[in-house]
Amino acid sequence: MAAGALSGLVAALETHRGRDRAVRALCYGCQLAGGALAGPQASPSGLPGRLLAVSAELSACRTALRLFDDLAMLSYSCGYGLGPKDEDGLVRALSVLCNVANQLYYPCEHLAWAADAGIIRTRAQKWWTLSTGLWALSLLLGILRSLRILCQLRKLRQHKWTSSPQSRKEAKAQVKAEVLSILAQVADLSNAIHWLPPGFLWAGRFPPWLVGLLGTVSSLIGIYQASRGGNTEAV
């Protein structure tokens, strides 16, 4: 059993998405631990400072690796198109808008990264703000999409699935998946708003440990969904 778990872990880490999920969880986990140990210190030193430094380096690593995600996102968006015709119209519209926001997110982040690295001459902050705003928009659209799907599942369960045990089982599994997606996206949306310019809602007000906690929660949900065969696009 242990050998099977190890081989499964190795197989996951050999894929780009699997490795990114692991790095993401470790990044936020270090931020949670470092922030909790540092307490109210503005510039923590010692172990808390080292943990926060590791978190920052892992975050920069993920940003660099996302330089290669544009084509994968474009392929997914083109494959989905305007959505299957038998799918609910509102779900399709929200999915298409979400895909557009995700597609625009990547070049904005690339420009911000290039500006920070001194490769291009432009203000990096405006591109970081734009990319974070697009990420927040994508998360909000994803939440609305999941809520719409849950409403549909509730109606269908009342009308069609009450007589079929298999249908009830499938409905419960899908409800669970959508609820987990909403929880993960709400956690990420909270962090996304925190990273927007100060003055917008709670932007800039979260302590490091809270950012780490929310990110860890969404990361663990993403890993769980991936292990169950679900799909997650946590950034």
C-alpha cells in the first residue's frame, strides 16, 4: 500500500500540474507557518523569516513556470468554444467569460514578470494589478458558475433522480465537487482582493498567516479534487 502511494505521488510530481499543486501547497504552507510564528513583527527574522523567504521563492518559481501555460489555456478555450449546446445557457456564458479572463491573465502576468526582471521598460505594478484583477474576475465567474450548477442539480434531483439510486449517487458526488470548488475559489478570491491596490474592500489588510491559511485550504482542496479525478485551475 505504501509503495502504491509512493508511486502515485511520483507519477503526480512528474506532471506539470501535479508538481505545481505540490509547490503551491508548500508555498502557502510556509507562508502560514512563517506568518503564524512571526506574529505582529513587520520584518521577521530567524525561522519565521526563512519560512517566508522560502514561500516567496516558491511563488516566484510558479510565476516563471506559468510563462508556458498560454498555449495550454488557449487549447482548452478553443476546445470548449461556446460550450456544448445541451448545456445550460448561463453556465456556458459564465464558462466562456471565465476562459477569456484566464486567457488574458497570462500575458498580463508575463509582462509584469518581464518588467520586474528588467527585460522590458514599463511599470510592473500596473500589470500585476491587471493580472490580479483578471484572476479575481475568473474566480468570481467560477463561483457563479458553480452556484448555477448547484441550483440546476437541486431541481433535477427533485424531478428526475428520486427514483434512481445511481442518479442520486452521481448527483451527490457532483454537488460535493461543486461545493468544494466554491470553497476553494472563495479562499482564492479573498487573497486576490487582498493583493489589489489598497482602498478596494480589504486590499492589503490580511496578515501573512491569513493569506497562507486561505491559500493552503484552496491548495489542499485542489489536490483532493485532482486525486478524485476532478479539475481545478487554482493559480
